Amino acid sequence: MTHAAEYTPPKVWTWERDSGGKFAGINRPIAGPTHDKALPVGKHPLQLYSLATPNGVKVTVMLEELLAAGHAGAEYDAWLINITEGDQFSSGFVSVNPNSKIPALMDHGTPTPTRVFESGAILLYLSEKFGGAFLPRHPGPRTEALSWLFWQMGSAPYLGGGFGHFYAYAPSRMQYPIDRFTMETKRQLDVLDKHLADHQYLAGDEYSIADIAVWPWYGALACGLLYDAGEFLSVQDYRHLIRWTQQIAERPAAQRGRKVNRTWGKPEDQLHERHDASDFELRTQDRLEAGKPA
């Protein structure tokens, strides 16, 4: 193992704005808004403010699954929040999520509008709002689903802010943090793979909010799509996780959900904002029209 130059922390840490890295321009050690800007409000009671990062995809997949299951009240507007430009620090967004992280949800269908932040909390809120949808009713499987939901909320920061940051976004690659977080990431992949060897879904035979929470992170990683790290992590070794990943990827609602608020990748995989179910069809028609000869 190679060692970088020794760093001695100062007695009191001070913020250096030019700290390097992809997100240095928007990271800061203080909370609160940086500018005044109201959030738009569409025609549906459920208003989502998000971006198609793994945490954002959780919620759009959940909403699309609810609609596919016949819950008409789950119709929603999904507004794009560009985190690289600091949209999450607007006064309107901070009023919905004081932590300034996507996704954030406003439910205008309650007597007093209800704000919900943190992706796991949003999944649980939506499940309960729609009669326990995608959450097993029996205590054993229900508890299992909740355990895996909270496992994801506690584990993913090691994957995202740990491995992902030092492997893909840090201004320079350092062996110690990459080794440290790679070890933890592979341990997490192994946890999932061993569990899924004996279970169709995370809570057993029933697809649940646990799968919806874990799939955008670890499914994308298992497919080599997250951080372009598939080969580095030898994801092909986790065959049960890959089976589960592909099984969920075949669900039409999951396919639709991962497109919402996406601004990168293939054009056919992007739907910057979603305000009606027909937006998916219109986006398809746009592509068909673009492909026609002049």
C-alpha cells in the first residue's frame, strides 16, 4: 500500500471554499437557503422535487408502482431539482426539506399540506397513505421489509459518500479511502447476494418498499452502471443479486420510474419532468417524430 503525504489536522477546522472535487461548488458546512425562489406546484396533490439519482429513483419507482397497482390518487408532478446548480438551496426547497437533499415531497391532499423528506420516509409515507401498499401485512415479512429498508438507509452512505466519492469524484485518488470503502461496499454486496440466494425478494416472496429502496443503488451497482465500477468491484460474482436486479428491471413501473427527472444518458431514458402519465407516451412520440426522414 502506498501512502500519501501525512496530513495533520489543524486544531480548529476552517472551510476552504476551493476544496476541489466535482461537488466542491455546492458543498458547505452550514444549512439554510442561499437564495429566494418558490417551488412550482402542479395540478396533482403529490408534488415531488427531485433528480434521478438513486435516492430520487426510489420515489418515482414507488409512485409508478402505485399507479400500476391501480392507486389513481398516486398521480404526481415531478419537478427537476438540479443539484449541481444549487436548486436544493432555494428558500422553497429548504422549506420542504431543511436538509437540502433530494428527494422531497409535498402532499397537498391532506388538511394541512404535509412535507416529507428522506427517501425512506417518503416510501413509508406513500405505502401507509395507500393502505399499506408494497409492505407485507403479516408481522414477520413486514418487519423483514422494514429491516431491509433501514439497512439501505444506513448502508448506502458508505457506498455513495464513501466509495462513490473517493473512487469517482475526489480531486485525486487515494488508496486508503478507496480500499476502505471498497471493502465495505463488497461486504454489502455479499450481504445482499447471500440473502437473495434463498429469497426471491428482500422480504421473501413479496415485492416491497425494501426492494424499491435497495434496487436503485445496489441494482445499478450490480449492473456496472453506478460509478462505472462494475469491473473494479467484480460485480459478476454476485449472481443472486444480479438475478434480483434483472427481475425488478423488467417491471414496467421500474422502467418508467428510473426515467423521471433524469437529465443524462440516452435521450430515450430521460424524462426531465413528469406531470402526467401521458408524458411517457409523448416523449416516445417525440423520439419517433425525430427519427422520421425530413
